[in-house]
Amino acid sequence: MGTKLVIRERILPSMVNLGSSPLPPPTRVHITCGREGDSCRTVVKVGDKVKRGQIVAECSGKNGLVYRSSISGTVVQLGTIANYLGKQVNNVTIENDGSDEAEFLNVNKSGSMGPEQIYELLRSAGLVISNRGNGAGHATFPLLSEGIKTIIINGCIGQPFFPAVLSPLKDYCEDFLSGLKILIRLYSPAKLIVAVPESQKTAVAMIKSAEASLAELEVIAAPWSPMLSEDKYLISLLCGVNLKSGQLPAEEGFLVISPFVVLAAANAITRGEPHISQIVSLVGTAITNPGNYVVPIGTPIGEVLQHAGLQNEKLAKVVVGTPLTGIAVARTDLPVASGVAGIIAFSQNELYSPVNNPCIRCGRCTENCPEGLLPMKIGTYAAFSKWDRAKEEGLGRCTECGLCAYVCPASRPLVQLVQLAKQQIS
Amino acid sequence: MAATENVGKSPSGLLLLSAAPHVHCGLTVNKIVLTTLLSLLPAVLFAVYLYGFEAVRIIVVCMGVAVGTEALIQKLRNKPITVSDGTAALTGLILAFTLSPALPTWMAVIGAFVAIALGKHAFGGLGANPFNPALVGKVFLVTSFFSPMTKWISPVNSQPVSSPLEMWAAKQQVPGYQELLLGNFGGFLGEAVVLPLIFGGIALVVLGYVDWRMPAAFLGTVFTLTNFLGQDPVWHLLAGGLVFAAFYLAGDPVTTPYTKKGRWAFGIGAGIILVVIRQWGGYPEGVAYAILLMNGLTPLINKYLRPKRSGVTRHA
């Protein structure tokens, strides 16, 4: 059936040429800290006054993550808060006091900094530094001074839904280029590839004009594929190198990094600004002003939506992430975390839930599966609790991109079944 | 954590929580069935034009009994009645196209009943049947009532005639292309109304409801083999309901392979079987058997002919 790649590039209302606008300061922020396995401790107490950019929590270890407040105010609560999946994570809540006093990083402006100093500065800014390069996906600066031959800036995250990812290229082009130069200084790669969706002509043009100034820079306009958010697929698509199972990109000399952290690195080094805000695309028909907004990390989702013109009566669902792979959140007082590229506010009439009609074996799911799997088979095995059979069918290779369920005429909950099976196996 | 007031909520106060994906392409089984039925409308109208009331009778009876049987069975099993998805009606119509317009009504009733009860629901309902339900009904009728099932009438004067393939098997003068296309001969409904079926079938392929590989493989194989055997390949494509089978019987998603390679295999296999039956087999017409035999092989085809892997592995 001729239904290959049926996703129209604009499922959601488009906002192609909007720049990014700042938000008014939030009333409070929740700084969530500590990832799985980190030992993170807070360095403030309830009642402390903090400045914007001040450290509120720190993880132990030489490369421990640093968490900074994104507003100035008073610490009102320490404890835990639910993340988008409902799990409790450590949290510091700061109430805005309106003073907007800021703290900046200690940047050694005189002379150039060696790599050690740069890493320390980036870590201090709140970015992820990791020994092996497998920290926070493409938000990590690995501590490898050698061995990185190709750096790929993944401008295709969350495409084609969220222009925010391209904002660093379009709206902050100069700073972005500084960020690229920092990467070059740290890793001395042979090539620096910026991958941009080929449909985003303005961004492609803007960054291509910089190709002349940086010898290593190469801009690749990639045709859309749902797998472009996955590092390994990006490497395979752009460079033709297929990583084996269990192999890290760094082992083949690759580093995949997101435009957001490149910009954050530039801001940290050139201006001493810590990484405390995130460019987020707000889309959906339940808000009247969709667009890219510069959101202080930790701002409650509800406040962000309100500033984007939320129509309360119309709001029926809030999804953090792309419409195909995002997470629906239960409460709008949850904070916008670092790395969130887009939030969708669905109205009532846009809602879709799977119906779980019987599979008619039409084959559309497998036709659209980027991995070449048989989702209908995996789904049916999972539905009948045959987890091992599902695993044999290639359960582990499913990246939950959501295309199979998107095209299924029987509206089967294929992704959910896969998630269920994966849970049961582990 | 103090429960701060939810800023922004729906009229009921609650936000919908569901797993990804949060959007859908909008295609439903209903839409597929409806489009297929619409694509058959020109063929239905043409059949009525050729055979008048007899065609109407057969079509109405088959569709009605099919829908009624499904409703009855689902009610007896205490399951929700799903006739509104249109799949039973479509099966009934396809069955009607495999029958002679001269078939007694009570036989058509039996055929439709068997098609739905045995061909579909005995296996578990929609999506669960390995064999094409309409063909299950038709073959049941052919086996039980061979003579009435092969009684063809002329559209002109309703007199008994032989079908083109019977004439061919008996080495008689056969209708030419024009007659085949315009239905001016006796045969089952699907073999008579070739021209509208060609349009309908191509429309389904263009709209993306039938994979082009299936009719291409089926028709291509028959063309090549009959040519190789020294027969007139175009004549064989137009005769015997092959066009109907290639688009509407082989285009049934439930009973045919769901991978691209699988569809090639199905089409080629059905083509080979059909030519063998026509050339050397005992029955003059073989599309039903060709399709049913390949339906039987479909699970095997699905098991072994899989899509290509992407080539990139991730953490298992």
C-alpha cells in the first residue's frame, strides 16, 4: 500500500519563522536534581535567599552535575516532586522575589583557557560532563580530548514539530558559531557536521553562510525520518557508519550533541551565563500564541502555557515532547525540565486514543517501521503475554518512534504494547 | 509536595493521560471498506445493466445474508455487533461477484451464510481468518451445487451459454477483447464487468488501499506464462475474472501477506497456479482455487519473507 512516510510535515500548526521570545519571570521554579545513580545533595536550606544562577544542588564526584536556580528568590521547599512519568525526583522549589539579582560564572577573560578550564567552566554552568560520553545523550560533553573525529550537531531533534531546536541556529547564530568554535577547541575534530532538516530552508541558509568561516564545518540538510533523534541513526544516515549493538558513538570517534547545549556552552564561555533557561516550542490549538519561548528551567508548565495564551476551557491534554513520542503529563504544575524542546497543548477535538480493534494484517505498520520490524506481530505477542516471542521478533530494536500506531487503521495501541513487553522482560 | 493549584485544566478539571503517539493519521477500517465498496460501485451498476433484476437479486441477497449472519453470530456469542464496519457487507458483495446471476436465491443464501459463518467467524472474526471468506462460500457452493453454479446465462436473452473459459477449454470460438471488456457473454458477475473493475482496481491502488505489487505480480505472472505457453496473454488477463481476483480477492489484507516481498510471492504463486489450472486442470476456471491455495501459504510466506533490517543496531 502506498502509505510510506505518511506523516505530513505539519501535523501541528506551524510557526516556521517566529524567533524566540522571552517569558516574564515565573512565580516559582522547581529545580529537579539528580539523575538515576547520582548522589546529589542540596546546598541550600529552606528560607535561604538565592540569586538567579546560584548553585542550589551539586552531585558528588569530579564531574558531578551542578544545578542552579533559574530565578532569584527564596527557597521554600526541599523534597521530591513527580517527574513526567510519575516517578519522584529530588527537587528544590524557589519562590520568586522579583529582585532578579543574578550570579555569573567565573570566566577567565584574560587569555585563552585550556581544555581543563573549559570543562570545569561548562560543568559549573550546569552542563553534563562525562567520562565516557554516554551521559545525557546528546547533552553531554565527553572528557575525551582525543579520538573524536566527527562532531554532529543534531538539529533534527523533535523535527518536524518543534522549531525550537533550530532557534540556536537561526536566532542566535553568532553565539552558536562561538559554541562551534569551543567544540573545535575542545576536541579538534576533522569534521563538524550540522544536521538540519532539509525543509527548514531559512535555518539551512543561515548556517550554510557560516560554512566559509569554519574550515571543518559542513552543513547537511537531512530529509525527514523519525529516527533522526537517535544518535546511531544519525551517524548511519549522515556518515554511513553503522555502530554495532552496545557500541558507543565515541568508540568510532563520533560525538552527537544538541544545538541547545552548544549555545549554552557559548553563553557560559563568552558571557559567563550559567545554563538556566531552555528554548521551548509551545504548540497546539489550545493556546493562542504558539511560538518559541525562552523558558527558565523549572518553570511550571501551566505558567508557560498561560503566557502563550492558554485557553483553559479548550485544554484537554498536555504533551511534553513530539506528538509521536512525547509524554502526556497529568498535572500542569510540573516543571519544564532541561532538554525539553516542545510542549503541545491539545484541545478536546484533537484528542486521539487507541481503540484496539482487531488487526486486519494490512501491513501499514511494518511498511512504515524504520527498523524493518513487524509491529503487528510484536503487538499481538505482547497482547497475549508472550514476552519471549515478542523479544525474538526484535522488541529490543524498537525505538518507540510511534509511526506504526500512527498509521494503524485499527487504532491498535502498538507502542503501548511494546512498552508493556519491554517492561515485562526487564 | 504541596498540591499547588493546577494552572490550566479542562472543563472536567482533568487532563487526558495516554501513551504515545498522541496523533493518528485518520485512516480507519471503515474508511478502507467504504472506499473499496465505492470502487465496486461502477462494476455493480454495469452488472445490473447487463443482467437486470437477476444481478440485483444476487447482490442484495448475498450482502444482506452476510450482514445478517454476522449480526446473528455475534449476538449468539454475546459479542458486540460490528456489522457497521462494513466488512461483512463487502464480503457479501465480493461473493456475489463470484456467482452466476442465474443462481437460485436459496443457494446464494447458503453461500453467504457459509462465507461469513465458516469463512470468517469460525476462525474468530475480523482479521483472524486465513482464507478469503467470499471464496470459502463460493467453493462450498461449487462443491455442493456444481451444475447450478456453472449455469451461465447470456445478458442479451437470458439463455444458457458457456463461459469464455469453458469455450476456450473446449477449443471453441471465444469472445474477443471487446466482448470481454463489455461483458457481452455469459459468466459470473466478476468476469463479466471487466472494464469498471479495471478502473476500480487501479483507483484502489492509486489511493493506497491495495499494494500495487499484488496485482502486478499476479497479472504479470499470468501474462508471462500464458505467453510462454503460446496462448494469447491479453485475452487471458481479461477472461475468467482474473482482473477481479487480482485487485479484490488478492487485495484482501487479512488473508494475504503483509510484507512487500510476501506480496510478490503471493502474486507470482497465484499466477502460476492459475495458469496450471486453466491449461491442464480439470476446472475451466481457477481464480478461486489459486487464491485459496495461496491464502493457505500466506502464514508461511509471512514467516519467512520479512522486511529488511535497518542495518543499525542499538542496545537490545
